[in-house]
Amino acid sequence: AQTIHQWPVAEIKAVGSPLSLGCTIKGKSSPNLYWYWQATGGTLQQLFYSITVGQVESVVQLNLSASRPKDDQFILSTEKLLLSHSGFYLCAWSLVDWASAETLYFGSGTRLTVL
Amino acid sequence: QQNVQQSPESLIVPEGARTSLNCTFSDSASQYFWWYRQHSGKAPKALMSIFSNGEKEEGRFTIHLNKASLHFSLHIRDSQPSDSALYLCAVSMGGGYKVVFGSGTRLLVSP
């Protein structure tokens, strides 16, 4: 069975400080990987997606970057946090086949508070 | 740019009622449609999907899709307090790895 683990569960950070969030997917080789951001009570906004190691596509610019250093790992980072970065960050994976299209399977998320 | 809108924003229904949630999308080339459910503080989880016009039923849940009207909906029969959650609709063009979500409908089922 596939499992997705996100870390950390929660972070409280100062404005201007760096950030690194991560997720690991086990039990599925070469999945599509995604980062989503959800402001409190807000819409899920897709940030990045990756279909293979080393390749990441940006969907929206929020002064964040993403990398996929291994097939099963996806990292979200920034060198300088803004207050607007606060929210719920979700990593997700999807199967690469037409039958399930891009049904997303989410990790448990990281709640980020920027002060 | 795909625009996905949900209505109503929030809904309170009594236990046992039938609940209807709506989603409209702007791009007629959209191919894949989902409903996700997100309980408070948790991650969203796919509830149902539909990939062609018509209706699909799974237990108490039914999804309708009308591509010509740029509209799909979720109907919950015999609503239960455990159905209380944020319901998110999602739309994809397919092949582009971009899945766009609506802003959600917050459902509260009162016992």
C-alpha cells in the first residue's frame, strides 16, 4: 500500500527566516507529485508539480521553490518567509494512468504560522 | 485560466436530509471532475470522480455532470453528522497535471 509522509506537522517561524518542508511517498514508483497551499478556510492553490526526478513545474509564483531530489521525495522551500506564507501546506501524489486521471492522494499536511 | 466556483458557501441540514452541492467551471475543454471531502484540520480526500456526462452513484452519494452547462453536482442522501466537512470540487483538463479546486462548501449536518 502507498503511504505519504509529510514533515514537519507544524512550524512557527519568523518573517524573513528560511523554510524547508518535505514529503516522502512509499510504495509507488515514479508518481506525479504536487504541492498545494491552503490559506485558513480558503481554496486549495496548486503551487508546483513534478512528473519525474529533477523536474519541477511552477504553477503560481509565491516566492517559494520546490525540488525533487529523489523519485520518492518532494521538497518545498524558501530563503525568506513572508507573513502571507502562513497556511496549510499539502503534498500529494497521483497515479500515472488514464483510468484514474489525476486523482490526488494527500499527505496529512504541515501547518505553517509566520509571525 | 480555469475558474471553478462552488455554491452554496455553507449549508446546515438536519440529519437524514438530502443535500445538494454545486460546482461550475469555465473551460469547456475540462475532462475530469472530482469531489473531495476535508474534515476540520485534516487533508482532503477524494470522495467521487466522474469523467463523462451523466450520473454516477456510490452508496449515499451521487455525482451529476453536465459538460454543456459547465456544471456538476454532488448529492448526499440521508445526510449524517459524520458528513459534516468542507466539500471541494476539482476540475482538470487532463494531461497537464494541473487540478483546479473550488473554494469549498462547508456542510454541517445537525443531529
